[in-house]
Amino acid sequence: MPRPVRFNIHAVKADQKDNISLANMPEGHVGEGFFATSLSKAVGLARKNSIWPLPFATSCCGIEFMATMASHYDLARFGAERLGFSPRQCDLLMVMGTIAKKMGPPLKQVYLQMAEPRWVIAVGACASSGGIFDSYSVLQGIDQIIPVDVYVPGCPPRPEAILDGFMRIQDLVGQESVRRRNSEQYKALLQSYGIQ
Ligand code: SF4
């Protein structure tokens, strides 16, 4: 006998339907009828809640990322629903998987094609350090060729860990000064990777 199909077994209460949580407001001065903050904080608030990731997935960690994007973990909750596969449109490079040395130059090219400001997450042991592949053919961490902002440990990291890494990136993005990308320290960081 077939099982009966049941829809909406947990009906949403009427008073919960409009229960949309808003992003926390940045630090600033609140008065009657006004709120004042700095330009960097306002820009950071917008940027951190509208990140467009570029998934650079080469192996198993990419499968964990698929789960992170799916309905159960739902990365879209963080304003990052729109994945992009064009570097020109994205601001967060998510490197997931083993990066062979032959793959290094294409990865660096993708990074260079992204416009500033851009951020990078190394997801999993392979992208962070080469992982278990201590061999002649595998890059021992993508930070040998491009700067990395956040490392997510694990082999593979669970979707919760990827979400945690994403939230650390949101913290960095929200606190970044609009002047940082023109600073001497940032130029020196890029030059240390041979990027002008
Ligand atoms: S860290 Fe582990 S799960 Fe991730 S790509 Fe490497 S071997 Fe696969």
C-alpha cells in the first residue's frame, strides 16, 4: 500500500511569515531621527552582505560546497546566492580541492582577472597546505601563488566549517577600510606574489 503524500506538515504560523531578520547596523552615532557612521562602515555593511563567490572546485571539497549551497545549509542566507563563473563579476574566490602544480597558473590567472576588492578562501587541507598529497605534482598550499584571507581546515571540511569560514570573510569585508586596496602594505603584499 503506497504511503500517503503529506504536504505542509509544519505549517508556518501567520505571525512568522513576516519575521525577516535584518543585517546588524554598523557602529555609529544614533540620535533622534538620525544615524551617522563612517563611509567605510557603510560600504562594508553593503559588501559583506552581497558577496558574489567564484567556486574554483577541483575535487572532493567541491562536493561539500555543493551541500553548502543546497537547501539544508543554504549559503544564500548570507547574501551570497549568486555564484559566478566569470572572474570579472565576482569578489570572493573559493578554492576547494587539490591544486596540482599545473593548475597553479590558471588559478592565478583567474585571481588576476577578478577586480578589486577581492578576497580568497582556501577550503580544506589540500587548498590550504597540499593536504595528504605531499608529492612532486601538488601545490603545497595556494598561498604559494596568491594571497589567502581565510583558511578552512578539514579533509573534507563539513558545510558548517565552510559557512564558518564564509562568516570570517564577512567579518573581514565588513571591517575593511575603503582605502586598504590603495595602501602601501597591500601593494607590498601583491608585489611579494609578483603581482603589480
Ligand atoms: S582536503 Fe580532503 S576532501 Fe578536500 S580535496 Fe583534499 S583530499 Fe579531498
